[in-house]
Amino acid sequence: MRGTGYDTKKGVYVTVCTQAAPNPQSTCIGGVNIDGSASSSVWVSSNPPNYAVGLTTPFLPDGSFTVDLVVVAKSGTLDCTVIKCGVVTRSDHLRYTDRTQDVFVPISFSN
């Protein structure tokens, strides 16, 4: 997955999520990947906190990134073969209410 035009001072998660209505929080596969163990969620940050140094993928100086992401259609009760999902970027847990980095790119799966 590739992204461009991001603010390098703000970290983001790259993952698969449902398409949320304007206010509700979307549900995501992989969730918050603070420890770097989830292959279906990647934390991109050039300024991670001390506990995350080495666990994040840094932005390039121009605000772009390239990451490998495992994309799956189903996880727990989330089934992207029946509801609309997409690959998203969203602010990391350090700026949880900041929606300026949010991007939703629709994806589809066949049954």
C-alpha cells in the first residue's frame, strides 16, 4: 500500500475498516497495532514515542509511505463480503480525535 501527502508530524494506522457513517467510529481488522505484531494493521510514524521506536514505519520526507498490509475479508464478526469496507488511514492513538489524516479507499471481495 502506498500513500502520499501526509503530515509527517502525525502518525497514522493503515488497515482495513468498515465505511463509517459521519459520526460513528468504524470497525477495523487489525485494530491499533501499538506493538508491531499485527500484519493487518501498520503504524506509520516518523516521530513515535520511545516505546514504539523500531515498531513504526517512517514517512518519507515528502509525507509518503509504502507498507505491506495483509488484507483479509473477514475477522471476528466483521465480514467485508457483505458490508462496505476499505483500506484506510486514520490518526494513530496519540491523536485519536484528529481526523485530518483520514482516507478511505473502497475495496471489495467476492463470496
